[in-house]
Amino acid sequence: MPMRRLVTGLARNPLSTAVCLVVPLCLVGVGRWIAWENLERVDSPPAVAPPASTAATWTASVTTILSAPTSTGGISSEHAAQAALMREAMQSVERAVARYQQVHSYTCLFTKRERLAPGRELTTQIMDMKVATRPLSIYLRYREPNAGREAIWVEGRHDGKVLVHEAGLARLLTGTLRVDPRSRMAMSENRHPITEAGIGFLISQLADRWPIEMTPELARVAIERESTHDGRPAHIIECTHPEYDPTYLYHKVRVTFDAEHGLPVRFEAFDWPQSGEPELLEDYAYSDLRLNADLSPLDFDPGNPAYHFARF
């Protein structure tokens, strides 16, 4: 009987019927979007200098390779050339670490491309990004897709949740949502959680991983010294692992460093090839980068009158 009364009531009131149907659909749509959204950012705190042991490990590795005799009793010229390129690559990372220590904030246009599963098409998201490094604070406003969507994440606030809202009717119906960045919803359409995005985290990963992965016996390094990014001089360092090794995250990575300030401004990672050319898995690019921008806590406050967070 209760169900019959409900159906009868809905039939007599078309507006109620519309609301009952539209609201759940909007909530589902927003939920799917949040799954998209919650990876976007995470600059690591500015203290990204690699531990002394990491640098020492890399130096010892290269020194061992250079001092190891070949079958003919000499040093392999190929190994020596690769060790020189690897040393140059690590110097680029060291410069980036030192430079990022001087950055207290930045703004940029962040473009993210990801392949969420082998064989699937790349997804692309473009957004305006604001970052402060102390405390780590990130604001995003989407340009495409879902233009008008906004997100804020501040280290140590909001119980670690990212604050998000959709644009249009969904924003009016659901207001501002709090989402765990590592929840199943957040990770279902992202390769990384919010805590693994941004220039700071990228630098820390390069400082940690390259000393382990860059050895002339296991990797091949190439450097494009005359390149550009966002109309600015840059150089690209490419590191490839010819043989599959499950301890390595990617078959190949390409990192673009700005020639003037020395920070990495693009990261491209490729999967292990099954046949033919390796597939692009991740591509994160930072353009129109403005370092030490004039930002304040209001830039990371959902109450900012220039933003559109609601019911917060």
C-alpha cells in the first residue's frame, strides 16, 4: 500500500515526479565528477631536497659503473657516455630542488592527460591552478571539461578532504562536497590521488627515483638541449628502460625543464610496450607559470566571493 500511494501521488504531481528523477541523476553525475576531480593536485611541501643518502647512492652507482673494467680491460665508452648524461640529468634535478626552495606560491594553466587503463583513450582536463607551499594549498577552476567546476585542498584543513562543487544545476542542488582524495570514488577515474600532483611532488619523485633507476646497465638517457615549452627555451631529459623490470614505474619518461628557472614544467610517462610503440600513460604540463605569485589565504578559502562554493 505505501508504494501504491507513492506512485499515485507522483502521478498526480508531475513536479514532484521531475524532482524525484532529476535529483538522483544530478547526484550520480556529481559523484562521477568527484571521482574525476579528486586527483588533481598535490604539490609536495617545498622541502623536496633529496636526502643525502639518495644523492650518495646515485654517485656511488655511477662511480661503480665507471670504474668497472670491460671484457677488454677498459671502460666501456658507451657506459661512460651514459654516465655523463645521467650526471647531467641529476644536476638538472638538483637545480630544480634548490630553485623550488625559493618558491612560496605559483599560478599556472594545468593540463592533464591520462590513460586510465591499457587500450583506453586518453582523457584530457584543463584547469587554472593556484598553489601555495606553506601550508600546501591548491585551488583549481576547470576550463574543460565541466567548465566552472572548482576545487580546494589545503594541507591540514577540512579533515584532509578536498572541497569541490560542480557547475550549473548540480551545484545548486548539492552545494559544496567534501571528498576523501584516496576514496574509491576519487580514484575511480584518476591515476593518482590529489596528494600526487604539482611541481613540488614531481621534483621529489625525480630526486627519489632517478638515483635508483639511472644506471648505464639498466637505462638509456637522452637529452634534447634545444627545445621549447610554452614558448620558452627548455631542455628535455628522456630516460628509457629497454628491459622490463617490475621495480620500475614506467618504460620511459620524458621530463621538460625550463631553461631559465630550472623547474620541471612537463612530465610524460609511457607504459611498457606490448607490441609496437609504448602507450602514453600520463602527461602533466604547466604553462603560463607565474612563480611567487601574490596569493593570500583568501585564494584557498571557499568563502572567497570570487568563487562559487555553496552551502559550505
